[in-house]
Amino acid sequence: MSQSLTIITTHKNTDFDALASVVAAGMLYPQAVTVLPQQQNPNTRAFLSLHKDLFEYCQPDHVDYSSVDRLVVVDTNAWQRLDRMERLREKSELEIHLYDHHVQQGDIVPTLAVQAEIGANITIMLRFLKKRKIDITPLQATLFLAGLYEDTGNLTFPSTTAEDAHAAAYLLERGGDLNIIHAFLSPIYGQKHKETLFHMLRKATRTEINGYTVSISLCKIQGYLENLSVVLQMYRQILNVDAAFGIYTLNHDRCLVIGRGDAEGIDIGNVMRCFGGGGHKGAGSAMLKSVDPGNVETWIRLLLGEQHHSHGTIRDLMASPVFTLEPDIHMHESRIALGQKRIHGAPVVEGDHIRGMISVRDFRKIKRKDLNHPVKAFMSTRIITIESWRSPAHAAQLMVKHDVGRLPVIDEGKLVGIISRSDVMNHLYGFCPVESSLTKGCQKSISDRIDMDIPNNPAINQRLPEEPVAF
């Protein structure tokens, strides 16, 4: 019989805040094994290389996942951002402890969750270290301070809170070394970065969208170049705009989109989630494939609220009649239904009233034992609707404002159709989101995206209408 195991991990492209949070979690769970993603930010990788004898961790390939009964996740709440942890998702008895300063809903369903809208994740971890009176060495204080300064921009980002500032003082009192922090937080910035910035500035434009100054730069990158976010941040500061977006064309038909901003009315993370990426209010990114960079620029402008004179109305694009589910149908039945209809989600309707929405994404948040519970226990009850006479551009703006992927279409109080983000993006620009990337066309089979095999169940088939709905 294998021994039970607790592992601690964080997101890919590990930065100092994530590394600091992992080390702090190791102090809170002293018997746990730390598993660091293979992909790490250059500065973090340099720090670990110099201090590798002082921090014990292993790679994801070296873990016996069959023995893992508890997973501690820090600084993210999304499975796709973890490195090779997929095999743990279906472990029904897995205990998950989550510590995260990103308050947007993710698909990790924790047993214990500590989430707070705060500048740095290490600030959350320090709450528990102080509460348990765990001593912090000067080196640990330095690492923690590096994570705090990195994620708060040296306490200058709008997301910074008073608790972050108190945490910084606490760490300085315990020997945090600002000289070491300066050495490792100074961004790697070479000749190629300078050339890229010069190219962006030479073609820079500033525009006003909804009262905010915005700049969007398209740039082709030859070869491999790390730390493009540093280039974009310098670009934004030089132009002095509220938000800046870099659309970087890379090798292998890929396109990296990075956003930075500090305006109260612009949520960079929401914009990037429309592209299958992520982030928070002031920063985010997404990796796209097989897309036209010019279309990406137009889409960003649209999501920020710029007027877009597109032809047609929602009625021209919406799927109708709408396949719906009843609130009391079991989750496993709804899963089978969505798979058979090859759709991503559906409204939950009782009589003539929409009670909620259920989607494939909701199944990633539950365990197998929950599949016998009714849909109403897990559906989203925050329902954003649209009228059929509205434009596709208006639908896109609603989706980014409320961070939703589909909108029921309501006319005179009745459900007449449904429209999805994929419908809108494909109509306007010929591409749509698929999982965490974008691709041309929207014909990927939904049955490929539902983990469980879908049996041919006559009892369920009798309850489903014949009209398919393309989401």
C-alpha cells in the first residue's frame, strides 16, 4: 500500500510571487513535497540556480501521483495553468487547499480556499505564517519580499493594498535584503528588447476609447525573445496611456497578446479571457494560433467599447430553438445531453423562466461523486441576456464586461435563441476560442472536450429535442 502524499505546486511560468508562495506553503505543510513547474520566469530560474541547495523541490515527472491525497495550490485557481497535474483532476477523494489572490472564478474546486483581492499572493501566505508564529529567515524574507514587490510593482500597482504594505514592512524587519531583490528583479533587457521597443515606438499610435487612452502595437518577433511583458510595460509608460496591448507574431504561426494598464474602467484580464488567456485587472496575456493580428487588434478595440459597425443582428446569428435543461435533471444526465447535442452549455429553464446556465466548464469544477446531484446545485444563477435586435458588437461587449461565454436571447420576456462568444468572433473575424487558444473555425467536437465516455441511453434520448444548437 502506497503512503499518502501531500504536494505543493503553482502555475507554469513561475514568477517570484508564485515561488515565494510555494516556499511559504512548505513552511505551513512541512511534510509536503514541493513540485515546481518546469517552465519558470528567467529571473526566478536565475534565483533558484544560485540558491538550489537551499530549496528542496522536484519536477512534475518525478511524483508518484497514485499516492497523492492532498494538493496545495498557490497563486492560481485554474487546472490548465498547472504543470502535468491533469491525472489528479479525477481523483474523487483528493483534498485540495487553495491560496490565491486572483478572485475570478476558476475550475479548481477546493476543499479549503483562501482567496482575497490583494496585490500579492505571498501577503496571503504571511497571514498564516504570522498566526502560527513560524520564524522567517533573512533569505526567506528576501524571497517573500521579491514576490511582493514583483506583483505590486514595488507597491505602486493599483491592486496594492494596505496589507501588502504592512507585509513589506514586516519582511524588512526580518532581514529582507533590498540589494538582492534589486539584482533579481531588474528585468532581463538586452539589445533585442531595445530593438523591439524602438520598432513599437516608431509606429506607435494613441487612440481614445470610452474616455481612456489606449495604444495597440503589432510587432513581428524573429526567433525567441523572453520578457516581452517588460517591453510592453516600458512602451506603456513612455506613451503614458491608460492601457497598452502588444500583439506579437511569433514563429510556428503563433501570436502572443499581452496587455498592461492601470485604468479603473479597463479590466485587462477579462479581455484576455475572451482570447482563452487570463490575468487580472491590470495585466494579462493570451497565446493564439492561426489568426490574423489585424483582426485581433479590431477585436480588442471592440471589447474595450469602441463602436463597431458590423452588419446583421443577433437574430441573424443566434441558435434557435434553444435546447434547455430542467433544474432537477442530474448532472450526469446533463453531461450526456450536452455531449449528444455536441454543445458547450445550455440554459436551465423552469416553466417560462430561466433559472440559470450550465456549461462544460462547470463539470471541471465538480468531482465524480457530485454527478448524481441536480443541475440546480451547480448552475450559474447570474444570467446576462440580450435582445435579438442588438448587434453582434454589443453582444461581445456584454461578454467581456460580465466575463460570460454565451447569452440567452430574450424578446418580450420569452427565450427565443442563444448566442455564444464563438458565434460572435467567428461572425466578425473568422476565428473563435477553443479551450485556452484561438483557432480558425469553430467545428471542434464537443464530445472530445467532455472527459467521460457518453453512452447511448434511450431514456435520456427521449428527453432531448432533435434540433442541435451550435455554441
